[in-house]
Amino acid sequence: MPARPLPSWWRRLGRSALLLRLALACLVAGAATAQARTVHSRSGQFIIHSPDPTPPSLGRVATIGSETNQLIPLYPDPLVVSCERIKSAVLAELRLPDRWRGKVHVTIDPRAPAEAFPSATGRRYLEGWHFALRLPAEIEAPALVRGVVHAVLLELILRQPAPQAPEVPLWLLEALTGQVLSRVGPDPVVRPNPITGKYGPTVGQLAGTLRERRPAEEDQRVLNLIRTRGWLTFEDISLPGPERLTGPAVEHYRACCQTLFVALRNLPQGPSRLTTFLSRLPHHLNWQTAFLEVYAPLFPRLLEVEKWWALVGQQLGAPTSDLETNARLGAAWLEDLLNVEVATRAAPGAAVTRQTLSFTDVLGQWDFTRQRAFFSARSQALRRLARVVPQPVAQLALAYAQTLDQYVAARLRLGYQPGLPGARTLALATLLESTRTQLETLEARRRELHPAPPASTPATPEDATPNPASEAAASARPAPGPEAAGVKPPESPAP
């Protein structure tokens, strides 16, 4: 018999059930989409973990006054672009290609505190090092850049086998943070691109977020900041106190760190030395020993670094108010100018050895032609030094210069005075003894300013080469912009 047709209410119930199943399927698909909270960067090095996916642009309507808010909301997709841009900027500053080995897991955690100095951590696995960086849901741009730069530097340092993750020097971290924020474009921090929120025909237009970069203006801003706030010594940069890392003072500290980084990069083989310095960090307990190991040909001691760094400040016209440091560095510069390093041979064909001579040694061993050239050059250097050091050191430097000038002038007059040969020899001996006594008196005064003078060894001059740091200190000249900080200073002519 033919089937009876279903009642109309039953057919309506079936259609409702079908619609309900379709709605449940859409909800399940939406929930599955919402669980897609892991985003990989273009290079594959950065993996962003977030409790929420990136909302669509229509869900981020700009509000009045939001442009003054310093906090940036973090979402997976813009953050992964920021990480790649920051890494590219760091590699460009270090002159390195992108050959990463360790992955960096960046987690957006709403429970994380808003720290000004977020730091990455490294963990060693069988296949190598992996790194983690935990960020809050909202963060300021410098803090975000600083955290990603720290992760990039850790990965660079630990590309070679190392026993443990080292401590990244704070000055290098701040220097690269400043360079990334100010000099490298496009804008490293990708901000959410909101709707303008206007009504009428302009609804749906997006607000541009990229800012134009002007490196020359940024260099001038850094230089003006340093000249206004003063020049930090190398010790202040190496071991900053808490007062330099809070509030407006951190911008001043970062500006000095940027200048130090640029100056080191402009030294001979600067980029390669910086890369070697990073690779040596895991093998030393502190970064200073690794620094001295890499820069030993240029800076045998930290004092030499201090003198060079003070010279950079003088070239940039940045004064320092630390009189104690100025006096100590001035005494060290004076010590360099009062000695000359020479290459000697014990016999023809023998190996060359380098020795240090004092003014007294030069007075008794060199002929007057060499003495005149050497003493005249050192007198000019001492007078230049007297213009840039504190008063006690300046007075002593001028006294040395006057003694050398008086000796050269008296020796020239003695050569043209008529008389018996014996009388001329006696006058020369008297002049030499008088000059030697004056130099010994000045040496006693110098020991009070800077004890432990270097021992001098008599030698026959073959190839005299003055210390570059000493002549550089005496011939300092202001230079425009922090990019000029690494110019190697000229040396005085060798006698």
C-alpha cells in the first residue's frame, strides 16, 4: 500500500534538526579555527604562541587618544613580522648573513608582568639550543625590541658548542636596541592596523603605521643628547647603576652605548672583531676578559679602552663632569707621551725586540738630529694635551714641554757659539746634566699623579714608534656625528 505522507509538523522538525546540525558544525569549525594560536615566521626561526589568534581588522577600531598610548597590544601575526624585522636589523648592524640555527619560541602571556628589560632564556637539547621569550599582552616598543634583540644575540652567541648560555653585555644590548629603533627601516615594531572608525564615505579606511626614517636627524639627536647630559665613561657604560636604567636616564645611557658600538665597529676589522667577541663570550666568566682577548692588539688593558673612549668623547665635543676620571686618564695619557717604544737589534740579522725609552734615555743615547725631531713633536703633543686635561696634569705637561723646548733652543745656540772645543764640550755636558735634573724632578711630580711608572731600558734606536693612544689623546679634534667616533686618530711622526 502506498506510504502515508509525513505530517507537516514532522517535516518542519526535520528541517530544524538539519539547521541545528549545520550550526553546530560551524561552531565546531570556528572553535577549531580559534585554536590555531601558533604562528611561524617567514624564515622559520620564530614561533609565536598566543592564547588568542589575531583578530580581524574590523575588530580593532581606533579610539580617540590611542595615538598617545605607549603600550602596543601584541597579536601573533604582527609580532612574528616584528621579530623578523628586528633580526634583520641586528644582522645588518653586525654585517652578518642570516644563518640561524636555534629556534626562538615567543609566548604572549597576559599574566606576564610588563617589564622594561624582558630577557630571553636558552635551553640545550640534543639537536642544539632552543630559546624562549615571554612577553605580556601589551608592551612598549623599546621593551619589545630589547627582548627580541636579546634572543637574537643569544642565538648568535650559541651557534658554536658552548658549555652554558652567557650573560649578554647590557651595553651591547642597549646599543643594538637603539640602532634598531632609530636607524634601521622600515619600522621594526609592527603595530595593529586599526580602522579609523569614521562614519560616512571614509568608513573602512586603514590608518598608516609606518614612520619615515631619517638616520642623519637621529644621529644629531643622539649627539645632542650626549652633549647635553654629558659623556659617560667606559666604566659607567660597563657597570651602570640602577639610576641610569630608569626614566629618561635610560635614553642617555642608550645613546652613549650606541656611540660606543659605532666607534668599535669603525675600528680596523671592527665588524669581525665584534662577531669574534660574541663567539668568545661563553668561554669566559665575564665579558671584560673576552673583550680584552679579542681587542688585545688595540687595547692591551682596560685603561687603554678608557683612554680611547675619552678621546672619542673629545672628538664629539661631549664634556664629562667626572673630574676624578679626567685626572686619572690625563695622567695615563701623560705617561704615554713621556715614553717612546723602539725596535732594537742586539746584532745585525738578530731578531727585533721592542723596548721603551724615557726622555732621559733619549737625551743620553740619541744624536741631536733625532733628539730635535722627537722632542719638538712631543712638545707639541704635550701642549695639546694640556688643553684637554685637568689643571694638575696640564701644568705638569706644560712643564715637560717647556723643558724640552729650552733644551732644544740651548743646544742650537751652543752649536753656533765660537770658542774652544773643550769649552763647548763642557757647556754641552752642563746642559745635558741640567736638563736631566729637570726631567728627574718632573718625573717625581708625575709619580704623585700616577704611580708605578714603566721601567726604561737603554737601547740604540732603530725604528721608534710612539704609542698611538698617547698621540691620539693629544691631537683630539671635535667631529660631527656619532658615526665619526671610530676614526683612528693620527700618530705623530716617529723620530
